[in-house]
Amino acid sequence: MTNKPLYDRVSYRCSKNITKSYSTSFSLGIRLLSKEIREHIYNIYGFVRVADEIVDTFYNYENEDLFYRFKEDTYLALSQKISTNPVLNSFQYTFNKYEIDADLIEKFLNSMEMDLKNKDYDRSSFDDYVLGSAEVVGLMCLHVFVNGDKEMYKELTPYAMKLGAAFQKINFLRDLRDDFENLGRSYFPNVDMSNLTSYTKNIIEKEIAEDFKQGLIGIERLPKNSRFGVYLAYKYYLRLFKKISKLDFDDILHERVRIPNEQKAGILVKSYLRHSFNLL
């Protein structure tokens, strides 16, 4: 008799705990997805979070070696449908169940690899990085949201990509100081960190606003079992974006912008009412 089902449950709990520990906003959004898909979004988030932590925060270790080992283990897990790494074991289950495109995994890992080497980005490399680090993550989740409906997946692909891009660009703005001071990175193309201007910030914000606009179109067309959770994440990030928009670059560089818990609670209630009355 195999104890693999027990190990699978333990693996899932690892991915869930990682999600809850690293992102309270996403955790709440996932909790509001229907039960049958919740586990799989935890599995996806756990996978991408561990990869991101390797390249971003394990810099006191041989993080390049750690990353390439993680990359090799990922492909083995996907093909063998098992891994002794619980996070990869839970991710491979979701990957294989929903037949997620292998190309999405490759693009994601390529972007993580860019973080090991790139410090400054031009427009082309920036777009490639956002595609792999955020847009394809949205597409991994979309595979789950549409439950294998290939026509719906194709229809919603551009909107899911835009929403992922919006979330990532807001993260870049929020983490501007940490990325530059601690990691020596500057993601936004043609941005001089020694001469940050309101004009540059306005250009970035216009781009994000358009991404949000397109992303919402896709949210409105999602199946009901995933729509509310994704909409809540959208509203959290939209509130964060509006807060950042009111600040100067200097303010962002001195303090990490956050949404207080009481405001998150208000967003949750308002989002639930709009969702319940089909007012998205």
C-alpha cells in the first residue's frame, strides 16, 4: 500500500503555508475561490514564491547553484509526477491535472534566472522579464480558473497577462528602494535612479492604469467559482496603486507602501457586495 496520498496532502499544506506566510492579500483572495480550485492556486503560488525567494533573498548563500538545482528538480517533478521537494510535488500535481503549458514554466524560470544576472533593464528585457515573472503566472492560474476550457482560456489569455503585468509593476514601484539598495536592481527601463522625476512616474502609472483596465475586462468574464477571489486581489492592488500614485518618488524610496488591515477589511466587504449583486 502506498502512502503517496498522505505525502500529497502534506505537500499541499506546505504550499498553502508558504502562501499564507508570504502574502496575506493573496492568501485571502485564494480563500475566497471555490474549494475545488483553491488548492491548485496555493500550489502555483508556493512554486513561484520559492523560486523568487531563491534569487531575491538567498544571496548570502550560493543562490545561483540553488536556483539551477531547483530548476532541474522542477522539470524532473513535472515529468516524473513526484518530487521529494513538497512544493514541487504539489505543483507538479496541479501542472499535470490541468495540462498547464510547459512553455509557461520555461518562461517563468527564464525570468527568475534574469534576476541572478541582470541589474538594469531596457524596454525589451523589461517586457521579457514581466512576461515570465508575472504574465505567465496569471496564465498558469487561468488554466485552473477555466477548468480546462481551451476556448475560454484562449479568450481570456490577453486579459490575464495584463492583470499579472499590473500586479508586477506595482510591486516594482512599491519595492523600488529594496530592489535598488539591497539587490542593486532597477527594473523600469530608462529610469535613472539618481534622478527620479514625476514625469517618469506618470509614464509608468499610465501604463499600469491601462493594464488594470484590460485586466478587469478579463475578471468580469471569469467563471463564478474564481471571479470573486481574483476581483478581491485586483481591488487590493488597485488601492495600493492609488496610494502610490499620490506619493512622490522620494516618499516611495523612504517607506514601503502598505494597505492597513482595516482598509483591507473594507475592500473585502465592498468587493463582496459588488460581486454578489453582479456589479463588477
